[in-house]
Amino acid sequence: MDIVTHCVLTCPQCGARSEQEMPVDACVYFFECEACHALLRPKPGDCCVFCSYGTVECPPVQGEGGCCRA
């Protein structure tokens, strides 16, 4: 299975979309929207902002099928 490392994040506050490169070995817990400067945090039960607001889940979840906070 190929790991996808690029993701489009959609801000839940303003709807702005931005393409981001995801780290392959870590979760990203906070992301500041480039348009409205809202601070995105993971939704309850998600390990990172990519899993909550992205077009694909983070690489650790893609590769292992589980959260990287083991």
C-alpha cells in the first residue's frame, strides 16, 4: 500500500482549503488556517488535524491502521 503524504485541509471555520505535506512519522495536533487564522485541533477520537479535516488520513494511520499516539 502506498502512503499518501499530501493532503488538502479544509478549515471548518471559513471553508478555506490548503494543500499540505504531512509528516510520515508524527501527528499534527494544531494547524493555523492561512486564511482566517483559526487554530484547528483534532476532533474527539481523531489523532490529528489531517484525520479530522483532510482529504486523506495521516500517514501513520494509513500505514498501520491505527493512531500514531500508541
